[in-house]
Amino acid sequence: MKQLDDTTTLSNGVKMPWFGLGVYKVEDGRTATDAVRTAISYGYRSIDTASFYQNEIGVGEGIRQAGIPREKLFVTSKVWNDQQGYEKTLQAFSDSLEKLGLDYLDLYLIHWPVKGRYKDTWRALEKLYRDKKVRAIGVSNFHVHHLENLMAGAEVKPMVNQVEYHPHLTQQPLKSFCERQNIQLEAWSPLKRGQLFENQVLAEIGEKYQKTIAQVILRWDLQNHVVTIPKSIHADRIRENADVFDFSLSDEDMRAIDALNRNDRSGTNPDSYDEK
Ligand code: NDP
């Protein structure tokens, strides 16, 4: 991984950037548009949104304003819980495309494993994939048992699993399972939404490399072969976060960061998820 547009190759051969911009809680309209346009102008090529974020219109506008050929970008969206089920998912996908103003997505994910519905939802994703409306399909917030259950009846294997992942939640068993199954792991809340910026170990490692704590964490993601999508609406942080391709963490520092794991989530555990 040498530069911002470097990619991992998904199990179906599609290339996905290792690094992207997250836009959860980014207000629709000008804020979303500016964040996306700014990120792309700094070299970001991947944007992660969702119908739930209610900013697909602003994100789409940012993509258009950036003036980059569509095929150079990698756009992800997700089907929300109350849109799950076969027919509803097909409709949700088409609504997302319309809001984004795009004619295909690069990646479409099931946002949460809603009990009793995610298998029908997956069949809809398989259809969208076969119809070439989306280049890759995957899941989010799936534990190993959800993945096993899904794959038991699936025709297409998920290419990505996007889960909470940061130095306090290193997801070792899930990560190993995904590696064995050739499912690319992707980190949401890689910065634990700002809750790691006081960490002494990360601060000391940052000093050694003259990098910020955010940069140390994001570099750690990349060296662990986990796709990462930090969110910021501030131009200076969008740039800072992406400035992680000019240094490498030593094995010792990688191990020191791995050891910070506490199995501590900032979001909900998918097993105790209260469906909405
Ligand atoms: P992050 O861990 O990316 O943290 C974002 C927070 O950190 C924001 O408050 C941001 O503030 C701040 N921040 C960002 N960069 C810096 C920096 N360099 N220095 C100081 N503060 C910084 O949290 P998210 O929850 O947003 O996760 C990232 C993305 O993952 C989401 O935006 C979304 O796309 C995805 N996601 C997916 C989920 C799922 O269920 N699939 C769930 C949650 C997130 P500011 O914007 O003010 O700079």
C-alpha cells in the first residue's frame, strides 16, 4: 500500500480502494457535498454512504462536482433494516441509485443482520449483482454465525463484511474467519468516533513516526489488511487522515496496538441489536 488509490482485490476480481471517506452523521446538502468533493480532490476514490444516513443526494452532488470519471470512483451504499426483504430491497437499491444520481453502485451492503429477513435481502442483492447493477455485494455487522447461516443458502458469497473495528475492538476470530473465506474485512468507526485520541500507547507511537494518533490507527488498519473509511467533514482532517502512505509501523508497534484490544464497542453488538 503505497498510495491513496491502492486497492484490494475482492473475491470476484473487483478492485476496492483500501481507504475511503465515511459519511455517517454528515448532514445532507452542502456539508455532504463539500466533504465528498474535498476528499476526492485530495485523492480519495472511495465513498461509504447508506440510505440510513439520509445524505445520498448531497453525496451524489459531491461526486458530480468532483469531476472525476465515474469508473475511477468506488461508491458504497447499504440497505437499511426496514427496507429488508426481497422486493423492498430491490426498491431500496433503486431509490439509493436515484438519490445518488448514479446508474450503478460499486458495493451494496446489508446494513445489519435483521433476524428472519437477511436471507431474503441477500437474494435481492444476488439479483442486483447478476443484473450488473452493482459490481460487488456484501454485508455489515455480521458475526461468524450470521455469515455461516447466510452462506449456507447463498449462490453468491459476500465479498465484504463491514464491521466496527479499531484498537479497542480487533475482532480477531471474525477477522481470521473472513480471511479464510476470502471476505474482505472493512472497518467502521476506525477512530472509535474520537475515543482513542487520549491513548498513551498510540500517542507514543505517533511521536516516534511524527504522525497523529488518527494516522497511526489508520495505518494500523491498512497493515492489518483491513479496508478503512474514517469520517470527517473538515478539510484539514480529511487530508490528515489520508496522509498515511509515507510510513510503516514496525512489527513491534503493530503488536503493541493489537494488544490494546478490550473487545469494547462504541456501537451496538449485532447479537443484541434492536431491529428498527
Ligand atoms: P470514525 O471513527 O471515523 O470517527 C469520526 C469522528 O472522528 C468524527 O467525530 C470526526 O469529526 C472525528 N475525526 C475524524 N478524523 C479526525 C482527526 N484526524 N482528528 C480528530 N478527530 C477526527 O467514526 P464513524 O462512526 O463515522 O465511522 C466511519 C464510517 O464508517 C462512517 O462515517 C460510516 O460511513 C461507516 N459506519 C458504518 C456503520 C455500519 O453499521 N455499517 C456504523 C458506523 C459507521 P469531524 O467530522 O468533525 O472531523
